[in-house]
Amino acid sequence: MPLSSNALLPPAGPPADPHAALLALRARAEQGRHLLTQDVSAQQAPEEVRRLVQELQVYQIELEMQYEELLLAQAEAQAARAQFADLYDFAPIGYYTLDQAGTVAQLNLCASQQLGSMRQRLVGRRFALLVAPAARLEFGQFLAKVFAHDGTQSAEFAMLREDDTVFNAQLEGLRANGPDGLQCRLAVVDITGRRASTAALAASEARFRQLFAGSSDAVVLLQGHQFVDCNEAALRLLGAHAKTDIVGRPAWAHSPEFQPDGRRTIDLFHVTTEAALRQGSQRCEALMRKKTGEEIWIEAVLTPIDVAAAQPLVHILWRDITAARAAAEELRLSQERLQMALVAAESGVWDWEIASDQLHWDARAQGIFGLPYHPGPVSFEVMRGAVHPHDLPAVTEALRQAFAQSGPFDLEHRIVRPDGAVRYVAAQGKVVADDAGGQPLRLVGIMRDVTPRREAQNALRREKEFTESLLENSVDGILAFDRTQRLTAWNAEAARYFGPDAAAVLGRPVFEVLPFMGEKSHAAVAEALAGQRVSCPGQPFGVRPGHYDAYLIPLQDDGNPEPTGVLVIIRDVTERDRLTEEATQLRLRQQQEVLAAIMTTQETERKRIAEALHNGLGQVLYATKLSLEKDGRTSTPRESLRLLDDAIRTTRTISFELTPGVLEDFGLRIALETLVQRTTPTGLHLHLHLSGLEQRLPAPAEIAVYRVVQELLNNVMKHARATEVEVHAAREENHLFVSVEDNGQGFDTAALTAQPLAGIGLSGVRNRVALLGGELTIDSRPGRGTIVSFELSV
């Protein structure tokens, strides 16, 4: 079977489906190859023919592969053309193809929609007819420029729709080569909205500029760290004369380095700006300075403005809040002072909502009632229930009057705390009524614990009553007058002294009431008003006999150096003076008695010395004389010498008793020991106990003690009939204790007490001890001995 060339060629037209065409091609190729192989086999062709057939088969396969590639390329081109057609037709921009005469050769769907017409009606029309008449000449120039240059040309024109409405369009034209010559590829974009937006933006910018420039608030624009613009209000706020004083300067140029809270102004600026950029707006307060150096407080509101710039633009609104800040500070100080006053006064605040019966009270008010703090409201019955039962009717009546008159509530009353303690509280309140009917809405007020004040008032009242009682019951006449010498006090005793009672003299000048007072009284009053205490002893008053002491005492208030008045105390000293006179006479009599006792003692001492000289020394001398006058046969010189030795010894004894030199030379201890040795008679045992006498005593004390012990020993030897005597003398610190004790016959001390000067020896001893400030004690009973002791301060 001969090879048909038509069997190997592709069909006349491209198949609709490339894949189906490829399958058909393969089927025909297989069929042709089978026919070719079958024909060659049948004729048993020579070797050259077989090689030729094989080459033809290879060529055939290569052609089939090329054909397949062409089909694939054709399919891709058709797909791309369909995609381009879709993009072209459905693009959001109008596309036109114009010839050199400006006639529309082709346009897309968007272009027809822009013009409000169908594409078939627009194809073949001159494009200039679609432009607004006023812009057609300009469009002709634009089209000529497109055909004259290679690059893209752009222009904006007003175009007409089919319904004669106008829209703004931006045209971009490009010259291109077409099948029939040069063409203009024209893109049309409807910029009516953009034009409106631009106009609106321009209007907005104009309004912003007008608001910016004419705003009464200070406004500045900040970009980066510098001000780029400001309005007149900002200049006025800072006291600047030109924008150059602000524009171009750093944001912190008109502020101190540190804010009052210690923060650096630069740090405050950075923190606030970053917060504004992050959050969209930020507010801050800062201390700034005017050009004059005056400090002002500024409230700044920072709002970022979205602009296409490397650094954001920040709109800053300044407001001068110096006065508001001062007012706020004053309000804060006022509130602090109020709180301090409430704390100092220990006052609590309370608020009673009448309709809901809710009582709001603070911690101090609850503490006054002895309750722990509870933040929530309570019933008014909690407060009412704490009122003392005796004061509850008065509180109820005060509340009723306050509500009836819409007036104040002011009452002091007692409350009983939960622990039973009774306290006084002072409550002040005010009724708040509605504006319409005057119906009470709430009762607000304060309360404070006035228990200390009430207790002080009660104590003052008691003191006043006590003082008035003292004044009225005083045995002294008491009166007082102020600096104008008008009487302010006059007790009952003063009325008895001078006659008129208090009602008749109070408020009158003192010298008008007492006209008989002389110049000395006027001088005394003047001294007392000058601040000196004045005593006027022994003053007589003509209205009443006797003697009176007057004491003028200045009355002074704390902090006032000048006396506010004078207190006068008048005391009747007539009886006192009489008793004083009697005491004086008694002391004189006692002194006379003591003097008489001393003189009697002295006379007794002289008598004793005389007796000693007569009975002792005189007798010895007389015996010596008789011995010498006798005949020498009956007397010898030895006997005369013995008598002279007795005379000398007696003289020495008398001399020692009169003036003991050992006392002056060696002190009381040695003198007492010597006294005991010299005066101890036969049959009497005398024991001496001394302690603390190593140091010398004052001479008068030593002599007095020595003489007292000497006299007591003489009394023992003469009257006691004792066999044993104990003498004690001990010094402890500044006291000297002396006692003489015997075991003699004793005596009755009652008779001695009734006659204190009876017995010359003991009276002398008592006088010596009394003169040294001591007191003699005698303890004796008949048959039981005697103890005489005394104590002296040395």
C-alpha cells in the first residue's frame, strides 16, 4: 500500500483542544508507521530502501515532536491571550488605542464604563469629542506630543460622559507601532475622587492652618526635638516677639533643667513624646519659663500627625494652668488644713441619707463611738442607739426642729460606748433639702469628743464653787480690783470689815468705796499695779477697831507682763498681836528666870569656892600657923611641912576645879579621864566609857560637857549615896550623846518637874545644856538610882 502524504500531515485547522489534537496525531502516526512497515516487508525491499525508510521514520517522529511543541505553544499563547483579554477588559483603568487621527480603534470595558456608553458606539469616534470642550485644544497638543516623543506623556483633562456629566481623568499616552502605522496607547484614570480628596485635604489644611494660626490656645508643631512652627498664642504665652524665639529651638529650651519633682526636663520630654507616638495622644504638665524668666505651669497635649517624613510631626497644645495649679494647690492645702483641723480637733464627719436610712461616717466618728472602723454604711439607729438614755429626748427634739426648719443641728450630749464608758460629744449638722419642695434629703455634719473639755468645765465649775466657798467662808477679808481700780471681788468678811455688801460695791472704784484710805494705801496700790507684792502690816481701820495686815498681790495672765489687777487680803491680827505680846512677855520672864538661875549658880559656885577655901585651904593654913606658934618641943618642922603640902594640894584641887588646863591642852577625852581620877572617892566605883572623841569639839561644847559631868559627879557624891557610877560620852557624826548613871537612892522627878529651878546643881546643868541647844533628860525613881542624859549637835 503506497504511503500517503496526507496521512502524516496535521489537519487543516488547529484542533479546539490541544490534548485531543495530540492524541489524534499519535494515532495517525502509528497508523502510517504500520502501513510503511507493512509495505516494505511485503515487497522485500533492498537494504538502501530499508535505511531510507528508517530515516524517514526518524524525520517523521521529529516532525511530530515539533508539531506537538507548536501545539503546546499555541495553547499557552491562547491561554495568555485569554488572560490578557481578561486583564485588559476588566482592568480598573480605561485603556484606549487611538490612530494618528485620534480615532478610537479599541477600548476596554472600564473605558466604556467611564464614559457611560457601549464599546461599539465608541469605536471609530474621535477621542477629542470625549474631552470637555474647553480642554479639547489642550488635548490635541497632548496627543501631538505623544506621537512626537518616545516616552510616556501625562496630563489631566475633564471628560464628558454620554449623559453629559463631567469627570476628571488623568491620561497617560504612549506611542506604539500598529499594523496600520503609528498608534497611541492611552490609559485613562478617573481621578474625580482623588481630586475631591485633594480639595478636601486642601480645605482641611486651610482650616487647620486657620485654626492653628487663629487659635486662642498656644499651639506648636514639633518634629524631632525641635519646634517647626508656632502660632501667635504660643508667642504670647512665652512672651516671645517673633517665631524665631521658638521655631528651630529644642523642645526643652524654655524650661528649667529640672522639674520640681526632681526629674530632668529632657527625660520628661522623651517619655511623654514616646508615649504620644505609641498611644496616639499624651498629656503632661511641666514647669516652663517665659522670656522674662517668669515661671509658669503648662499643660501640654501631644498628638502625632501622620505625615510622610523621616521624623514624625507632633501637634502640641499648650494651656497656661498656673492659676488653676495654684487654685488646685490651694484646694489641696485647704483640704489638708481641713483634715489637720479635723485631726487636731479629733472630729469625725458623718452623712445620713434620710430616705435610705444609710449613715456614712469616717473612722474618727466611729472611733468616738468606740467602734472599729467599718467602711460601709450603717443604719442611723446605730448612732441613735448609742445616745445616753437621759439625753435621748433632747437629741430627738433637736433633730425634729432641724428637719422642720431645714436649719442647723447643734447639740452636746452623752453617748454610751459598747464597753459602758460614757463620753460627751458635740454634734453639728446641717439639713440638705431638695430645691423643689424643700423636702429634707440628708443631714451632714461633724462630731467631736468633748469629754475632756466637759470634764475640765466641771472641774472648773467645782473649783469656782470651791473658790467662792473659800472666799465667802474665809476668815480674811478678800477683795480684788482691775487696772482701772474698779472692784471685781468682795467677800463676806470684807463686807463685815467695811460695811457694804458685794452687790453695792462691785464695779465701783476701790477708793470711792474706801475713802478713808490714806496716801500710803494709794502708793501701795500703785506698786501692786506695777507688778510688786506689797505687805502693809499693822494697819488700823477707822470703821473697825483693831490691827490688820494687808497684802496686795498682782494678778497676771500668761504672756501678759503687766498685771491685770490686784488681789487684796486683809487679815485681822488683833488677837495675833495680843498673843505675840503675851509670848514676848513670857520669853522675857523666862529669860529673867534663866538669868536669875545663872546668877544664883554663880553665887553658889562662889559660895562653894569660899567654903572650899575656908574649910579646906584656910583650915590647913590655920593649922600650920598654930603648929608654927607652938613651942618647938611639941612640934617638929616635918609636921609643918606636911601641913603646907596639904595646903598646896588643896590649892591645886581648887584651881583645877575652877580652870581645868588639861581640857584646854588635851581635849575633852583626857579631861574627863583626869576628872574621874581626881574625883573618885573611897568606896565609889566609877566607870568611864568614851567613843568618837579623838577629834576636838568646839571649845564651848567641851567646857559645857566637862562642867555638866563634873556637876553631876558632885551631885552623885553628895546626895546619891551610890556605890557605882557609869559615865558615857559618845560622838556619832554631828551628835554627842552624854549620860551619867548611878545606883544610888534616887528621887521623885515629879517634884523636880513641878519646880524646874529647884535644886541649884541640876538647874545649872539644865541651863548649860539649854544654852547649847540640847535638852536634859532625868530618869530617876526612889531606891532605883538615877540616869541623867542629854544630846548636843556639834
